[in-house]
Amino acid sequence: MNYQWYPGHMTKARRMMEENIKLIDLVIEVVDARIPMSSRNPDIDALAKNKARMILLNKSDLSDERLNQAWMAYFQSKGFYVLKINAKTGMGVKQVNGLVAEACKEKIERDKRKGIKNRPVRAMVVGIPNVGKSTFINAYAGKACAKTGNKPGVTKGKQWIRLNKNIELLDTPGILWPKFEDKSVGERLAMIGSMNDEVINLEELALSILRFSVSEYPGSIAERYGIEESEDALAVMEAIAGKRGCLKKGGIVDYEKVAGIILDDFRSGRYGKMTLEKVTQDE
Ligand code: G4P
């Protein structure tokens, strides 16, 4: 399967990012906790050089708690301030302010030494499409809707949301482009539903989901559908089709229909909380 993101989108996203990043002290990067690596673009490290950095493991309601812990430790070891959140319910969002203050302690002290008092920290939310940036901004800043408006030195049209006396947030998130160099990145993004399904072979994708679930979370598929699991993903898929009545005239398996069910169940977390990527030694 061939996954892509159009070069035009990428250039525009990069230009916007370069422009906005100059204005801020802190980058709040949202990643999908189910694929903490594939939902990042490491180019942000160069773009955000010298900025305070925070990573939010979002959608942690859908990811494996044991691996959440492992990924948090991993990112902390790389110098990030890290929180796991569920932007949809607001779980963990309350802790963000405290962590922002911690992440920007150095800047605040530097300001103090220069005699600058009460200059708020400016932050920006970034991430690839569909990780939950807008949902997070709403949960985080929803109540603080008093926007500060345009200010001198700020590119026209940009809005800052004053969160409290210490923090201002750029109201539009920075969009990072996914990094497709490794073929498995595209596949994982597709598995969690962060790619345009129209250009994807959904039956193949559903088979990948079954292979992954059976090998990494044995019992999850058996429990969901009341079938027997095996390494033969096609046989598993056909058994699910039988259970769910995904059959065409003459008892022929309706692969499209059963693939749709598998994708929807997996993406909604009905197989249980799963994380597709493990922390490995060399990362
Ligand atoms: P983006 O700005 O980064 O592109 O992402 P956005 O906030 O639009 O969120 C993308 C999808 O992810 C939305 O679902 C949103 O509800 C969902 N989402 C965001 N945060 C979480 C989370 O912590 N947990 C879960 N389970 N889902 C989350 P959607 O299908 O596009 O919309 P809807 O079904 O919510 O209406």
C-alpha cells in the first residue's frame, strides 16, 4: 500500500510552523498514545530548538497503560515534560498548567534577572493531523475565551488566548506533516484512522489489524467475536464475517463489510486498550 501526504500541504505546514514558532517559548506537542513514534515528525526537534518542550500522550483512553508508562519515561529521558491525557473527557488537562510553569521555569527566571516581570509564557500546540490538537485546545482553553487580540510584533490575525496571568496560548495549532519514510508509519497511521480511508485498501488494513491484535494482545479478538484466534488472519476475518453476518448471496464472504467492522471496532478501542509501538533500546 502506498501512503502519502501531498508536498504542497507539507510546504505550507512547514512555512506556518517556522513563522509561528519564532513567537513562542514553549511547544506543546500532541501525539497519539497508540503510536507515539509514528504520530510525531522528528523535524520538530530542529524547528523547536531552544524552546521548552512538552509532549502530551493524547487518546490515552485507547492505549495500553503499561506502554503509556514506558513512553512517558522514554520522552522524559529525552528532556521533554510529559503528560498523558484524554482531551475528549479532559482527563489530565488540569495538570497542564503546572507542567507548563515547570517547563518554563528557566525562562521566567531569566526574565526576572533582566528585570522583566509578569511576561506571560507563550505556548503553541503542534502535532500531525488527527492527534487531537483542536480537542485539546478546547479542553484546555475552552473557558478562557477572552482572547487578547492582535499585538504589536505578532503576525496579523494571530490570536492569543490568555489562560491565566502566566500563560498565553496561540489559538490555532501548528500542523506537522507525518513522516512516511518508513512504510510501517503510514500503515500504523491508517490503522488508527488518521489517514484518508478512501485511498487505502481497507481489507488489507483489517488483516494487518487482526495480525497485530492476535500476536500482541492474544485473546482480544476471540473475546470480542466469540471465535477462535489463529495466525491465519484471513481465516480469522472469515470467522468474524460468519459471526457478524457479513455474507453476500450464496454465502460468499462480504470482505468489504467485515473489514469495515474490524476497523471500526479496533479504532474505537473495542478490542481493549492497545498500543502499536513499543519503546526499543535504540530509540
Ligand atoms: P486535530 O485537531 O489534531 O486534527 O484533531 P481533533 O481535535 O480534530 O481530533 C481528532 C479526533 O480525535 C476527533 O474525533 C476527536 O474527538 C478525537 N479525540 C481527540 N482527543 C481524544 C481522546 O483523548 N480520546 C479519544 N478517544 N478521542 C479523541 P472525530 O471522530 O473526528 O470526531 P468525534 O467522533 O469526536 O465527533
